[in-house]
Amino acid sequence: MSTVTLRDIHKTYVDTEVIKGVDLDIGDGEFVVFVGPSGCGKSTLLRMIAGLEEISSGDLLIDGDRMNHVPPDKRGLAMVFQTYALYPHMTVAENMAFSLRLAGIPKARRMERAREVARILQLEPLLDRKPRALSGGQRQRVAIGRALVRNPKVFLFDEPLSNLDAALRVQMRIELASLHDSLQSTMIYVTHDQVEAMTLADKIVVLQGGVIEQVGSPLELYHHPRNLFVAGFIGSPKMNFFPVTVRAVNDSGTTVELPSNGTVTIPVLPGSLVVGDRATLGIRPEHLRIDQTNAAIMGEVLVVERLGGETFLYVKIAGGDTLTVQTDGDNASRMHDRIPMAIMVNSAICLISTGQPLSKPAATTSLQRTSMNNISTGSAIKLNEAALAQLDNSVRVPTYDRHAITNGIVHIGVGGFHRAHQALYLDNYFHQNADYQWGICGVGLLDFDQRMRDALQSQDCLYTLVERSVAGDRARVIGAITRYLFAPDDRQAVIDALAAPQCRIVTLTITEAGYYYVEGSGEFDANHPTIQSDLQHPNQPIGVYGLLTAALERRRQRGLAPFTVLSCDNLQGNGNIARKMLTAFATLRDPALAQWIAEQVAFPNCMVDRITPATTPADRAMVREQFGIEDAFPVVAEPFLQWVIEDRFSAGRPELEQVGVQFTNDVHPYEMMKIRLLNASHLLIGYLGTLMGYSLVHESMADPVIRQTVDRLMQEVTPTLQPVPGIDLDDYKQTLIQRFSNPKIRDQLPRLCLNSAAKMPKFVLGSLRDALRQDGAIDYLSLVIAAWFRYLQGNDDQGNPILIDDPMAEVLRDRARSGGSDSIALLSLSEIFGDLPQSSRFVEMVTTHLHRLDELGTRETLGSMN
């Protein structure tokens, strides 16, 4: 155990000072956490303590000895990094003892020390395993054990839990706290997650811009923040802030006027403020109560987040601002409810205009009446057009005139992918080109789209896009969507937008299931309830084809040219499918209209590519904390981006080649490459990773046996592909491996496995048919099918349940369980597999793999293949 002292520490890179005079004392045996937003200097400070960064000026003392120029290995420290960095060919024991081996410690002694540490970390049963046989949490414990065997003076942790999923982070926090309690060692821990800081630390160091804002215990920072930054950073969700004006000061407290002209009295020491001063009143979400008797604040519930034990309400009040209210888990409030709220004023924190607190409020639960019309969310800025100028300079914002844009494009199915892909391309286009006739009007068809409606309409259709990679996070606000229509609210408004003369392109991301065609035959599903409803009620359509034909019929009657229909879904020949299905629907409604559509409407095929996981509460928190933006529905994506389109349009198009879109006469080779390599690999990763107990894509790809299997699948698929102009397939496949392994995306395996019955024919079975015709290898293509069948049995290799999210889930699960290792029960689903079961070679291969998966488990099966 040791002390660490920092005295006037500075760090400068060339002309940029990133650590600006830090003074800090870390006591013997303390658990100290450095916390702050991205770029605040916390990791740099830790690396200077470790000796991995040179100190520009100041003094670092360990146990009173100056360490500025002492080599890292002589400082008596041990560091645990974000990545596990375990040697894959060594056992757990060998990994933990490796540093002792380098130090020349005899083997018997270092193995004894490894066993001692394994007992502390509960790793004894795993000592003979290789890293590939461990879960993420177990690997992180081995990394900690590797530091522990050295018996260091001080432990340094650099965001060690950031690569783990939520459940494992909770488990590892408990284990780290227990480890510190038993060892009583000095530990310094870096994180951007203030929940980790609050739950682990004896002492928290809050940093911003290379400066320490406050040092103290978790509760001290929570109840006595030194300034607005700390008040807004500590606590989840963040504190609500209100601008106020002092109207009276006396022994009972300070009375302040809110923007609504209502008043409230806050218990602060007399003399701290004078009448007329401007100040800020901070109220944490848990200090707002739904209370009809005492409340004078009314608001409309925009979003309800139910987390089980607690519920968070995001409430819009007069003036358009939003505040957060924490209630009990059983709260019955729903979206659009109007609720009354009261403030627990004695729990409020009154801050003067310079950001310094005036007093600690008395502990009480009394409620006082007030009224509010304008509530800001503190350090995070609610996203809308008026707020763009207030955002940090690191966030790129639209610099073009959004009010000059007209909606030449109507996009149906606005989700994360559209906003990270097509809308981004148009945003780039408007930054380079004043061709403002190609703005996007978004349309939501499903009840599920209400959340998107509420988010975009409350934010002037703006949203934050964050590109995430190991190099860092980059944020920008996208402005290409200027209008959003929710079809269930007003179907005629959607038809009007589609039929308007300025609408020249309609784009679609409606998922595979939205095209209403039968998988096995490729024919139109005319009996689907949505189709039948739209045929019977053509003036009130609920489906995409009903809306499109209603608008096209109106355009035909008015003598207007038709729009182009551009599918952006992951379907091979997506334009051809859209043409076939729409004309089939139109034929049932009006054969003459169908003929006009067939002759006049363009349906170009296109290939789209960008990994875009579903937005999570953690993503919203990241945008709030890293970039200071309060965004109800941001989107995160990988840096990679690709769009290839056949150049066939009915009524013109934007010159998107200026911003990187590739136009071609034939997109088929590109879409085959993407669907058969990327999408098929995604399915394989989803099934194998889930069966082996993983939950995230990059976590699965860190397992060498999965990584190698994915590589083998892509090698097997390659002979079925056509030459792709301008693409080196070997480079493309290597890029895919890197993209799948990106730890910042945190793509979830259930997303990859979603609606597999619709994905399997498109992503895998085409390659299988071609390989069989070529008499080529089908080992790994058959493995994808077998792994899916094993996955459909509903339990992973450890016996944990698997949730099957698929419209055919009941049928698939029943056949998988009744068939067991016999693949025929599932292969006989002709709507999926068609005539493939006629190939005895294919059936035999799938059955063999399935039998091995059932008998040996996933890891051993892959090991026998690789």
C-alpha cells in the first residue's frame, strides 16, 4: 500500500496544454476514481502516473519519492487496460504468471503465486483453460490477476469494464469493490461512467478540460457540488436546471422568481444573495413529485422509460422545454398524459450565476407550490434548430439554409440505418451544393414509429449521429430531414406528400418483411391482412403499397410524372422485388394503373452498407455526457459507409456522386458481395456467439474460434461471387473482420438474429444453391443453417434461455425442439428452403453439423472443423 501525490502537474503536446496544473493527494489504501467527459484528461493523467506519458512539468511522488523520470517497470505499479491483451496460446495460470517469468522467478514459485491470486479472484477452476474458453468477465479477472501477482504498490485501471455488457459490468463492479476491501491496496481507476465512479470510489476526482473541478466522496459531490459542471455531471439522470431571479432574502431563505413569474423560497444563508441577482436553481429528477394538491407545474409526457424498479418521465412543459422526473417503477403515466408536478424545495441546490453553490439545503421532504414555463436541462442542451449555435465546436452542425429546402424525397421507414446512411449523404450534399430540392420528408407507418415521431418533431427533425471507432467518437447533427409524418395520425397527409409535384424519389427501408412476398416462391402475398385491408379500403391505406398506389393514381390523373421507387433494404435485387410486388398489388386494385406503373416508374436496385446498431439508453447518455446534447433519439454507427445505385430514375436525382455515392449500370455484383459476405457472416456470428454465451458482436469476434469460422465462411462463399468492379475481395473481407471487431459499436447479437426466417433465403441460401451447382464446398454454409436450427431450440450451450424474435418463432421453435438432431423437420419448410432438401449432400451436411452441435457443443464442433 502506498500514497500518490501530484503537485502542479502539467502536460503539453507541442502547443496544446491538456493537463493544466493538477494538485492531488491519494492516501494509502484509497480507491480513487478519475471521472469526466471524453477529452477531459483523465486517461492522460493516469498514464503519467504509470510512466507511459512524460510529465511536462510538476512533480509525481509515490510514498514521498519523486518518480518523474523513473521507468514504468521501476515504479512499483500495475496497470489493467481496457482490452484484456491476454496471450491466446497460454493458459490462465501462464498468463497471470508471465510477468514473474520475465522477472526470473522460478516456475514453482510463480505458479504458486498464480494459484494464490486465482483463489482471491475465484479463478481456480479455470487455471488450465486458454483465454478463448473464457467469458468476457473471466478474461478481465485474469487481466486483473496478472497485475495482482506482482504485488504492486498501486493498481491503475484504465476503463477496464467498458468492453463488457451491462450485466457483466455490474458483476465486475461488485468484484472490484470486494477485491479492494480484502486487499486494502491503493487503487486509481479511470472511467467516463459516473455510475461506476459513484459505486466504486472512496474519493472521486471530477475533471474537465485538464483541470480538477472537485474532489470528494461520492455523496459529497452529489449533495455539495462545487459548480454547475459537477452538479450536472454527477447523478443519473442529470439534474434539471432553472434560471431564476432573486426577489427577497430573509432568515427563512431566499425567494426566487422563475421565468413563469412564479416564486419559490429556497433555504440558503442570509446575505449570500441580494435582490435582483440572477442565479440557477437545480432540482434532481428524484426531487420532483407528481402531486395534484401542491403542484403548479403541468407538463405533457413525451417519453416513458420503464426500468423495473423505477420509471423516468421526460416531460414537456410550457415553452417547449423538457425536464426529467423520477418516479416509482409502477407509475402508470403514459405518453401524452398531462401530469402535475411539485418540487421538494429543501432538496434543491441554489447556484449563483458564477456557478458556485450558496448552501447545503436542509434535509426535508416538504413540498412547496411553484410554477415554471422554461426549464433547461443544465449542461446538456436540448437539441433543436435554435440550439445549434450553442453546441460545442467539436460537433458539426448544418451550415446550409434548412428553410430553403423542399422535400424532393419521401422516405418511408425512418429508423437508425436511414438516418446514419441516406440522410447523412444528403446532409453532406447540402453542405457542398445549394441544390436544395432534395430534402427528405420522413414517414412512419407503424405504431412503433410513435417514438421517432415524438423525437424528431420535438427537435425540428434534427438528430445527432455519432461515428464510433477505437480512434474516438465524432458527433454531428444531421439536418437533411425537414419534415416527419406519422401515417396513423393522418394517412391523407402522407398521400399528399407522395403525390406533390416536388416529390421525385420515394426511398424505402421497411425491412425484408415489409415487401409481402412469399420466401420460397418469391410471389406476392396477396392474402396478407394488410394487403387485403388496403384493397378493400383504398382511400385509407395502412401499408406501403396502398400508400404508393394511391399517390401514383393521383399523379396519373393529374398528368404528373411518377416518382422513382428506390428500395434501400438488404435484399438482393431490391428494386426488382419492389417493382414486382407493387405492380402485383396495383394489378389487384386497377390493371390500368398497374400497366402505367410498369411502363413509367423506375425501380433501380441499390446496395447499402453501414453497421448501425439500435439506439440504447446508454447511447443517449453518451451523447448527453460526451457532447452536451440532449437528444431523444440519436443514432450511432461505424465509420464505414457505402452506397451503390443503378442510375435509372424517373424524374431526376441529386448528384450524389459528389459525396461518394457510386452509380453503376448493374449493382448486382456489389449487392451479392455485401449480402453473401457481410450479411451471411452476421447471421453466423449471431448464432455462434449466442450459443457460446456472448451478447455482443465484437466480443464474439474476439474469440479466435468464431473469428476463424467467419473467415472460413467468407472463403467458401467467394467462388459464388461475380467480379466486382473496383473492389479487391481479399481487402473487402479483411475490412469486414475489422468492422465486426469494432468494440465501440457494441452491436448486439439479438439484432443480427432478428427475423432470421426472412433473412436466411436472401443471405445464405443463394450462395448454397450456387455452390451446389458448382460442386463447391458447402461445409460452412451448411454450418450456418445447422447453427440456426440449434439456436432455435431456445437454449444456449450453458442452458440459458434464448429469446427467438421472429414472426415464425412459434413454428420454428416447435419444429426445432421436436426434430432435435434431425434437420428434416425444419428443412421441410418449403416457404424458406424451397427445393434445397432435394440435395442429399446438403441435407446430410446440415444433419451432421446439427448432431455435433447437440452432442459436442458449439466450441468443440468449431474446433473439429477448424
